[in-house]
Amino acid sequence: MKRFLTRIVVMSVMAAPLVLAVGVPAAHASRTCPPDISNTTVNDSVFVPAGQSCTIQSSTVTGNVYVSPGATLLVLASKINGSVNASRPNGVAFDCLAAPPNCTSVVIGGDVNIDGTTSIPAGLPINFMCATQISGRLNITNSGAGAQWSVGLCNPGPTPAVTIGGNVTLNQNHAMVTFDDNTANSSVTASYNTGGGELARNTIGGALTVLHNNPCWNVNTNTVAGASTVHCP
């Protein structure tokens, strides 16, 4: 799979507003996006309203990012000190803005929770994460049939492509999900997915559990410190 950097750079100029609401009203955020956030520091949380598109580029957000239903979020070469919470977003992408060795990673200080993705960002072929460091957990769940996901598999890109400090949960997605070339310091679970998937060439510090996926996932060449349970379906 090719890296999507060229298209991301174009979108960073053209991107529209984004929305995310995860149980936190807009009034609790000091900044609503759009307008896009570029080359600045936001000393609070960011709220993306429903149906909008938001790009956070070369910036720091000291709080959380909340993405409402139908919104699109692009995070490029930026730092989010808190968590990213997206409820039924249209699409999501994280990436740097330049090829290695000049690639500035996305850094997330908390968790990344993305539930119920419905589609893909405009102008991109897929939802994806490249060049990203997540201190907490990564949860990608309940994605719709038109919302394919790629975590890692960045070419060219840093190695590992994505680093996750907490547990990784990839459950009940209905489109293809790939999780390749990453480092997960805790456990990884992929279960009850119906769109197909791949989990390859990862370094996993905890257990690996791949169960009840139909069609079966391609699972190979992973280094797993804990127990490995892979059943098909």
C-alpha cells in the first residue's frame, strides 16, 4: 500500500471543517474547528462539529480533540496532549508532512478512540495512521462497510510506523483493516470483524488475540511477548 503523503499535503490546504462529539458539549472546548488549526498552540480542547472537516497541522493542542458524527479529522505533524475521541466520524487520518528523515510524527498523549467510522476522508483512498506515537490505548471499532482502515504500512515512512503504549482493540469492523509494521507495547485484540484484515510484522509487548473474524485475517511475522491466540474464524 502506498503512502498517502502527497494527497495529505494537498488536503491540508483544502480541508474543510470536522466534527466530533463524544459526550462533551461544544461549550466545553475553547476552540471549534473549522477553521483549521495551523502552526499554533491551542491551550484547551478542540471540538469538531457534526458534518464538518478539520485539519490540525504543525500545532499543539493541550487538551482533547472531540470529533462529532459525520465529521472528518486530519492530524498532520502535530501534538495532542490529551485524547482523540471520534464518534461515528466520516473519516480520520494521522500523518507527518515530509518523507523521512524529515518526518515529524503525530504525538498523542492519551488514548485514540474511534468508533463507528462511516466513510473515508475526501480525496483519500482510506482512513489511516502513519508516523504516529500514541501513549495510551488505540480503539478502532464498529467501522462501516465503506470505512477501510490502515494502521501502519507506511511507505516510505518511519519504523515502527505507529507506536502504541496501551492496549490495541480492533473489533466489530465491517471493512478491511490492516495493522502492519507497528510497535504495540501492550496487548492487541482483533475480533468479530467482517471485512477482512491483516496483522503482520508487528512487535507486540503483551498478548495477541485474533478470534471470530469472518473472513479470516492474515496474521504473520509478528513478534509477540505474551500468549498468541489466533483462530479462524
